[in-house]
Amino acid sequence: MADVSLDTLGLLLKDAGEIEVLLLGTGAKQIFPGPELRQALQDHGIAVEAMATGAAARTYNVLLGEQRAVAAALIAVE
């Protein structure tokens, strides 16, 4: 999570007006983003949820099926 920042999420923020929820898949285990990143995303109107990558992928599919404006940033599981 140390490498996840507003800079690394820059392309996502270009379309921030279209995104309600950002799912952060943090690998094999859940790791929470720092308060600065969480606040910066909230300032762009994006709710952020961090979870293990497998759970993030499943949640993404459910929210997409509900036609929610969702995006996912996933860290691969090794």
C-alpha cells in the first residue's frame, strides 16, 4: 500500500465524476489506506473500500451487476 497514492491513481481521478466507489484489492490480506489517501479520494467524491484482492474482485462484479459506478485497483496475489 505504500506505493498507492494519488499519483499512482491519477488516471482513475480523471474520471472521478463517474466513480462512486473505488475498491482497493490489497493482495492476499486486507491493508487499509492511510488517512491522507482516503481523504483525498473523498474530496473527489469517491468512497474507498480496501479488502483482499479476491474479495475486491468478487465485490466489483456484484456492484457492476447492480450497475453501480465502481472502479477497482487490484494488487496481484502471489
